[in-house]
Amino acid sequence: MANVVVVGSQWGDEGKGKIVDWLSNRADVVARFQGGHNAGHTLVVDGVTYKLSLLPSGVVRGGKLSIIGNGVVVDPWALLSEIDRITEQGVNVSPENLVLSETAALILPIHGELDAIRENRADGVKIGTTKRGIGPAYEDKVARRAIRVCDLADDETLPERVNNLLHHHNALRTGLGHEAVDAEDLLAKLREVAPKVLEYAAPAWHALDEASRADKRILFEGAQGAMLDVDHGTYPFVTSSNTIAGQAAAGSGLGPRALNYVLGITKAYTTRVGEGPFPTELTDDIGQRLGERGHEFGTVTGRQRRCGWFDACMVKQAIIIGGIDGIALTKLDVLDGLAELKICTGYKLGDKILRRFPAGMRNQAEVVPIYETMEGWQGSTRGARSWADLPAEAVKYVRRVEELIGCPVSMVSTSPEREDVILMRDPFKA
């Protein structure tokens, strides 16, 4: 059996929650490897809806080991709140089925405050973050001043770690016209939360190694999408971590040889939340219709997503960068009833034709999509579980997407329900 990495191939919000849920039912271990509690995965299990941000999707299923890897930045208060919330829904969460990497960096209240300060700056420049402190926490991590989970277990050195962190943050805060943070107050908060968090702390890499040696099926669960990757996305309108499949190894502690199959979750159209370029964005009635039919509102923030036509050029680029072996095409049913559909196959930039998304910020904002038009379908794809259930035009659309992105469609999702999937290739049997 193969280990599977699930990543988004667009700007996030591709419907990873349902696909990860479908796969986690077949996995033994589910591991998160990047991001923070800005992720929003909605799962519907036996008619019950679960909304997860930090917890791996496998936690809602009995008999699975869930792991929060070292590549994730963790807000300890948000984590405990999420555990309490799904416990109230009848889910058992304990150190036996949840492992939190002891080397994961923490998101502290100062990080969320700094995020908000930056997003509300006077000149109006925004990145479009969720203001949850993810970016500032990653900054502290790479600057070697972060407080990690394991630091909570060492009360003798914790004050030193806090002082070192605040040496930077208080200079920044006062420089921006905000009050300095009191070290003792932050220490008190950390000491209070430490015992509850440390219950779950362990060397996650070791747990994954043991699972691998025991031939357990491991599902690596990514957050956001390829075009939000800090290196390969639409910089600077990106998240603060690597979102592509290669991060699954670095962010979990299990080497790249364990990554057997990469599944790219890909929406049948395109959406984006927040600021940044979006060549195929539709601000007309069709864009409004896609948003309404697709219920395009963020799970975590509730922000309305921008909607547009499928961008095959961008997805093809994400497939190359991310080493994607197959895609799960989601929300095909949202396109039901449209007379015609358009697919972006490239861009115009001045007098040039591009078959890739440019790197420069100005060029990204100025490209004009080149479209190929296809006939839509009037029949329904909702709930389809086989090719025979799809209108002929819908089959042609899926096949054309495959051709343009240079990657096979392994799965097609036709509704929010977990079992409404057309399966061409089981990733765990790849």
C-alpha cells in the first residue's frame, strides 16, 4: 500500500476536507505537515459536520493515529479549543490517538496582534492574511527565536526564551506605536496552558517511522494550495510556509522516500480568498452564480471567495512544481446548467503569449487569460458515482482538463457527500 500526500493545486479551498476524509477512512495515520489554524477543512461523517483547522482529519474516525508535525505552527489555545469542540460532538481525542510534534513552533497572542497591526496599516497595503498570527510565528521560527512545544516542559529556560522573543517583538511594537508586552504576563499564560498541551507532545517523526515500519498507510494532509506556496506562489500574496508535497517530508520528519503518491485537489473552476492576482476572475453574474452554488465562503474566516474559470495553465505549473501524480477534481456539479464553459490555456502579456504564470508581481497583475470555450451541460452531475452517470459534455470537460494539465484525473467529486466520488485510481493502491 502506498502513502499518499494530499495538496491543493490552486489557491487553497479546493475541497481538500472531503477528499482527505474519504482517504482517511482508508488510512491508518493522518499527518498535518504545514500551516496553522488558518486552514479550514469541513468533513461530513454520518450526517455530522466537523470543522477542523489544526487537527488532522483522521481524528474524527476511531482507530486512526493523528499527527501534527513539526512543520505546523500551533496556537495552543486554538488547539485545545478545537479539541474541546469536537469532544462535545462525541469525538474522543487523547494522547493515544493524537501526537503533537515536540518541535512545532508556537503561535502566541503577540503573533496575532502583529498580524492585525500589519494588515491595518495606514497606507492600505494588505497581504490578505487571516490575522491569526501564522506569518509572524513562521518568521520567529526561521529567525531562531520561536518558542516551541518542548520549551513548555522546561520552566527554567522558558523565561529566557520569552525574554529573547520579546526583545525583538517589543522593539517592533513600540516602533509601530503599540504598547510593549509584559514578559511575566506572557509567561503566566504559557505556564497555565503548558500541562494541557504537553499531554500530546512527543517526537512525531518517531511515531511516523514506527508506523511506516509496520506498513501502516499514512496520509499526509496539506493545507492551502500550491499558488500560496511561499516560494512558488503569487508572492507576496502567499502563506508563510511551503504548501507543496515536498514539505510533507520536511514538515513531518519522515523522509521523501515515504511519499509514494501525490494527489492534487483541484476545483473544476477557480477560487481565491483575499488579495492578489487572479487572471480568470469573474465579477459578473457567472462569477456570482459560481460563488452561490459552490457555497464559496471560508470555513475559518467566513470570507467570500472570488470565483473564476478553470486555469489549466496555472494548475499545470502547480503539478510540475508539486510532483503531483493525479488530481481529484472537485465541485464538478457547480458547473451544472451553464451554457458554455471556458478554460484558460495561457496568458497574454503585452505582445507576448505565455504558457506559464510569470513570477513578477506587476506581470502577474497584468496578464490577460487566453480562453478555450467548451459546451456546457444541462443535465445534473450531482451525486454521480460513475462515468455513466455524467452527461457527455461533462465527460468531455474532464478529459479536456486532463489533456491541458498533463495529469490524469484520479477522482471526481460530485457533491459534498463523502461517497459521491467517481474513482478512477485509488491513490493508496498506486
